[in-house]
Amino acid sequence: MSTAIMVVIAVIIVAAVIAAAFLAWRQARTRRLKRRFGPEYERAVREHGGRAAAERELLGREQRHEELELRDLDPRRREQYREQWVRVQERFVDAPESAVEQADGLVTVVMGERGYPTHGFEEKAAHLSVEHGRTLDHYRRGHDISGRAADKQASTEELRQAMVHYRALFEELLSVPAQRPGPEATGEDASRTPAAPEPEAAPHEGAGPAPEAGARVPGPREGDRAGDRDDEQTPRS
């Protein structure tokens, strides 16, 4: 076999390895974007006419999202917003259209306090999709119903659904977030939070303090005997 043929074979092998590595990288990136954006990934594919264009758009959203200075809500503010939401829900009975409008406004206020842009629906949706892609469809549906409600074209049932849609994103914005994964994170562990410890059983009413760890708890008969000894040692009047 001549040297020229060996060089050609080597070039072909190297090109095949590079192509396989590139394909694996593209597939890994696609899986990561699908996992991160959820239903918003397929929506981007439909809107941009293909996977390549959609992934460029989603990668651009990630880059713009990294420039935001997002903040977690103070626990006291979180509870204040929950109280406001309860009042909005109470207004729904008498004024459903007004309640939906107020729900939309309250979600926008929380977004602003978290550090998200609050002007232009599509801009808001683009930034929210990076960390809230799985609930963003709720926001889109609620916004659509709210727009029709402004023109008196939404039924009471649709307005009720709008409240449900808004609440899905509202609760997610108020929740304590997990550690935010970077745009190149590919594992699922980055988005998981450690399991909370199970709450300890509450003592019965009137019971004394819980025994210390490692302390021996007397059995029922031992407790009776201890009580008898106490009675015997108690001086009589």
C-alpha cells in the first residue's frame, strides 16, 4: 500500500471521528435544551421553521438571561404577595374580568422584583422561558384569555382557567429556587434540591419535653413503679 493511500485513509478516519464527535455534541445540546425549555423548545421549532434556527434562538435567550441580575424574594415579601393573590382570588366571584387583569398585573410585579424585564410580553416570555419553560405555556394561555377578556370575549369558565394559568407561574416565581444551572450544564443533578428531612412527630398535648438522643425511654411498667415510689416519698399532711 502506497503512502498516498495511507494518508487518504488516515484523513478519512480523522474526518469520520470529527463528524461523530460533532454529531454527539449536537445531540447532547439538543437534549439539554429540550430538558431546560420543555414545551417551549417545540414551540420555538414551529415558530422558527426548524431545529437549527430554534436552537440558535434558545441559545441566544440563555446568553441574554445570563446578563440579568435575578434576585430571590425576601420571605416576608413572598408572604405579602401570597396574601395579595388571595385577595385577587376573592374578587373573582364578583368581578372575574377585573380579577384576571389584577392577576396579570401581580405576576408582572413579582417578575420585576425578581429582576426580570416587565415590558413587552414576548420579551418577558423569552426571559422567563430559560428557567420557567415548563410553566411558560400557562402564562401564554392566561395572557391570551386576559386579552380577550379586555374585549368582553371571554366566558366565565375561560376567566377561571386564566386564573389557574396565572397562578402556576405565580407560585413558581415565589418558590425558593434551586441552584441555577449554567447554560452549559448537561446533567440533571444541577437542577435538583436535596430532599427535605421528614418532620418529627409532634408530642401529645400535655406531654413533657422529648427525650434526648440516646436516652433510654422507660417502659410502661417502669413508669408505674417510678410513680409509685414518688407517691410513697411524698410526705403526708
